Amino acid sequence: MLPRYAVQGAALGLVLTLSACTQDSPGDTRTGESTQASPKSQTTSGPATPLDWRPTGEAPTSTVVVSSGWQAVVSPDGRRATLRRTAAGAAPQEIVVRAPRDRLISQVLLDDARAVVVSPPPAETGPTAGTVVDLASGDRTEVRSPVPAAGGAWAMEGDELRYPATGPRGAYCLALRDLPSGRARLDHCAGTGEGFSQVTISAAGTAMLTFDDRRPTSCRTPGLLVDGRVVPVEEATPCRGWEVAATGSGAVWSEVRDERQVSRGHVLALDEGTVTELGVAATGTLTPCGSAVYFAAAPARGEPTQVLTWRPGGEVAVAYRSTGTGRGFVSALQCAGDVLNLTVLSEDGDEQLWAPVG
């Protein structure tokens, strides 16, 4: 899992709080063909999915990421990441990656082929350090070009690594690195007066939130990255997006409809031209993994902590439900290959779990 001082999730980019445009009413729904699920019924009594949740074996306060064959544990001081092979029947193997001097590890991306260890600079001055580890050989490669930007999180899916980079004349860009070959390039750069954040990468593609610097209001727009160009999700409420993920049949995104409560987002799915509202989520938790998208239900007093899931053509289901009803929240969701990692902090007891996903 990500440490609490890190940028969360599969999110990538700047962490900003922006005001929304005001021309739309909070409950506005746009689509030629739209349905709306009841968030309360979906989040409290939806069908359960057969996820086999297992404890990491580490303290819930530890920074741990688990894939189906490896485990990464970041030391309490944030100075080193230990990668251990856990695959059944495989020979024991351990690889230690240390953060550069005066830096802490903010992220570890992991699957069964590679790990990427990310260490941003102090006070976001200078480039971020990124180390790619080939788990089969133990070989390490430093990410140097395009030059990683000082801030933002990184994302990996299959053979692709995406990270924020510095472009021409200091532009804020998104780099794409082909991991087997090591070739990398700038894939998208924000225009003048524009930016992007909350980048996610899935088997279906890359998605991000774009924004502008207009005053007195600044618009947030979820979009899909296609051939280096961001294509807006036209069905989203103008200016109110918060995060987005690409799916095989469209996209899933969240909208903040009350700027005084930016921790609560309404999650919607575009599935073959139809928009459905999936429920109310804790913002910052929308995570694609396998063939589905996961998000934490907005916490409510007296109700269990829940993670919900949706996949194209299906319905909202409960992927995780706490056994108690004490106040709690999901502090991290992260995908590692075909494994979903989860950390829950609760009055009933903290949990750090992982489960294979389809």
C-alpha cells in the first residue's frame, strides 16, 4: 500500500482542490439514455463478489504491496523497499532498493515481472527518482529521460509505465515508457493555462482529469487519452469531474457536486452509450484492476466500510465489507497486476488485505 504521506492510488499528477463551474445544477444528468441506481441500496446490500481477501501478514500501518508472486514492503522510515518472492514452489529471492540520499519512497508499483520504486525530491525541487527492477534478473534501470517531474504519482500496466515529466519550456507532460525495451517519449503535454491530474492506466487505456486556470472558476474534465490527445467524456457534468478510468465499453468517472464536500463523489459509468450512476464514493479511491473498476463507498456512521466494484455489462457489487460498524475508511486501494490491495483504518480494527481479481 502507499504510505500516508504519499499521493494515493493509481492516481497520477498534481493534487489540487479546484472550484467547479457554476452553470449546472448539482443534480443535473446529461445523456440521451440514462439510468440511475440507488446509491444507498447499492452500497449497503449489493451482491457480494467472490474475492478471496487475505491478510498481508504485516502491520496495517506498514507500506505493503502484494502481487500474485511478489511482496514489496517499505521500511518504516521510508528509506528502502524490500521485494520478496512469494510464489508457491519458487526459490526464495529478496531484492532491496534504497531511496536516494535525503529522499523517501512514496510509491512502489508491482506486478509479477517488475517493480518500480518512486522517490520524489524534498520540497518538490528537482526531478523524481524512479527505479525499474526486473524481478527475474534483479537488474535495475533508472528512469532519466524524459526527465521525471518533481511531483505526481506514477502508474504501470503490463509493459507500460506512465509518469509526469518535464517537457519543452518546462511544460507539464505525461511520459510513456515501454518497459521491455526501455524506450520512452512524451505522450501528452498540457497546454498553456492547462494541467492534468488523477491519471489512471488499465488494460482498456489511459484516462486523466484535465483542468484550466480560468478565474473565478476552474473546470475539471474527465477524459481518455487517445493517440496523445485527451478526448473529454462528453457525458460528464461540465467542470465537476474528479477522477476517471477507461473501460472496455467506455469509462467510469466521479463528480463532485458540492464543492464544500470534495471528499464525496458520485460515480458514473458510460457503458456502450448508456450512463448509469453507480453510487457515492470516497474521492481518490477509483481504481481499475483486472476487468473491473473498484471504489470505496462514502463512509457513513453506523454502516460497514465497503469497497464496491463494477464491470462493463454488470451491476454494482460489494467487493469488501467490514464485519463491524465502527467508523472507518479506506486509506488505500492499489492494483498490482491481477491483485487488488486494500488498507482499511477502523474503530473495529485496522486491516491490510489483498485479493486476486478477475
